[in-house]
Amino acid sequence: MEQIENEDSSIRDEKTGSNMTAGQKQKTLRRMGPMTAEDEQWDEFIDGLLGAGGCDGNSSVPIARRILAEMGLTPTEVEQSISYFKRHGGFCDCEVVLNVDQFSADEDDLVHA
């Protein structure tokens, strides 16, 4: 699919002629699958969690679910992401930041050591 950026920052698909905003383009370019610490949008996801205003200890991770949906993940991908978070110690929104993001940092240290 060839895309051309318009003057108004929207993107026009050459084949269909449809326009997408930059945000829609980002959603379409995101690799498919669950959000993991290896995802190219992980930092954006963590920034959203940090800016969300707190954690209530809710094990259904409502803030993470909302952010993932806003980032364009399907309901199945959201559930897969939540399962990944829980496997890495993220049982509530703040634990996703404190444990899962730390897990990512620990793996980076091993790679660069």
C-alpha cells in the first residue's frame, strides 16, 4: 500500500484514495499482537500509564485496558497483553509499570552486558 502525506498531515492511500490522520496511520503501522516490553510502542504505553493519575490496586488493570484499546489493539490483543503482564508480575496498573517495565529494563541490561 503506497501512502502519500497530504498538506493537512493526513495520509492518502494511493490504491483506495482514502485519507487517514497521522494517529490512524500509527495504528495501522503498529505490529499486530499483544503489547509486550519488546513492542516498539512500549514506552508510549508506559508513559500513558504513568500519566493516568494513579492505581487503585484493581486486578482487572482498567487503565492499561483503556490505553491499549486507544492504541488500536483488538479485544483479543488486549487480553493477550494482560496475560503477558500478569506472567511478569503486573497484577494491577502500577505493577505493570513497576514490575513488567522493570523486567524489560533487566533484559536490556543482560543484552548490553
